[in-house]
Amino acid sequence: MSKCESNVDELIVPELTGVPGTVSSKLSDFRDWRGDTSVDISDLCTAVSNLEVFGLTVTAIDFANPYARYSEVSFEVGGDVVHGRLIEPAGRARTSELVPLCLMFHDIDRPVRGWHHMTRFAAMGYAVLALDDDVIGCSDLQQGITSPAFVKRIRWGCALSKVARNLDSVDPDRMFAWGEGLGGGVALAVCALDERGLACAAVANPLPGGLEALSSRVRGSVLMGTSLMDAVSAPKGQFAVFNGLECDRRHIIYAKYAHERINAFENEVVDFFNQTFYPCSLA
């Protein structure tokens, strides 16, 4: 039986569950919500089937760090040119011949994370490959997981996973995903639809709507963070995604955060990955 952990009971005050607008009232309404799992995911399944990657290039870039190698990646899939940023640990940061790799995906209204931010993974002995695509917004996701912009990014994400598995430095059995907002939705969808699955994923405030239709397909363990004041990714919908998971999973709810970066959760993410791949804890 899979393991399920959550801090929801710690946040609910029974005497306040009937008081509208309180954290306790919201959580009592959300905690068992499962949403609509009947969404047609055939377009997503078709988009990632029989993926063929062409013209792969990995171009080293000059970055003054003796403990990591930096490269720009590009390839073609389904008629699209896909770009990514790759960092691999080197020197003393390289803990083994084959290292775990993080697939990183970014949120709406913002570009890929910077090289310096991504370098923290190399410092922990992980490689990281981030999708470097165009910035999109909520208006591009009005059809939820069937939105063409989302379907396209799932194809790119699964192709990125395929590329990562064939890198000489990467352990294909120790790959994982991390993303916030849209990036969290892409990370979960890749876990659900990738041909081999991923070891684990960490996601914060995942979107777009309808992701619960993919939850039961997710393989590997999942850490999810939810902000109760999020007006972009509905918290109730996030509970539906979490409740539909059948893998080992942990849900951390943050009562006083909106759709934003949560430093405390990023610490949990680091610890989650380290607990998965190494016998240590940094949280």
C-alpha cells in the first residue's frame, strides 16, 4: 500500500470548520475533493507516443565553475525546435560515474530559472536539465490540460526526459522532476506519461486545471506544496490532484501564501530529493 502524508489535520481547528472563510472551513471542504477525472487525455497520450528526437546538439558554454559543466541543449521533436539548459556536476561535486538528474520546468509569466539558481543541484551531486521555452500566461491554458500550449509542453518534457536518459553522465533510473505552477503541472504529466516514468517529482501549486485526470498514472513518489491563498491555481483543484495519486505522496499546505515562491518548501524539496537518492537530510 502506498504511503500518504499531509499536514491538513494540523491546520484544521474543529470549532472553526463551520465558519466561512477560515482556513479550517476551506480545508474541511477541500480535503476529500477529487474533481473530475473524466477529462479526455487522448491528445496528451498521442502527443507523447513514439517520440523521435532529431538533431540533438549539446554545446558547452564558458562558466567559471570547476565543479560543474554548463551546456545549451537543442533538438527537434514533432516539428518543433526545443531548447534546454544542462548542468552536470564535475570535480569533487561528482559523487559517482552516473548521477541523478533533475528535469526542471518553469511557471507561467516567467522564463527558465537562471544558471546560478540551477547550479545548486550540481553542488548536491545532481545534474539538471531545464526546459528553456517561450513564456506563456493563463490565457494560453483556458482549456486546462487539453490546451494546445500544455499538450505541446508535455511532448517537449517527455522528449527532454528521453534526451536526458541518453546522456553519458546520467543514471536513467534516478531521474526526477521539479516545477512550480505550470512547471509543476508539466512535471506531474511527464511522470504520468513518460515511457519509463520518473523516480519522483516535487511540485508547488501545479496547474492547469484537470490534472487530476492524470494522477492515477503518476509513477514514483510525489511531494506537493499548496498555497491556500493561490488565486492562479485553485487550491481545491490541487487537492483533487493530490487525492487522485496512488503512489507514495506527501502534501504540505501553506495557509498564508499565494501563487509565489515558498522558500520553506524549496528546503523541503531539497530534503525530499536527498532522502530519495542519498541517506542524508538538509531540512
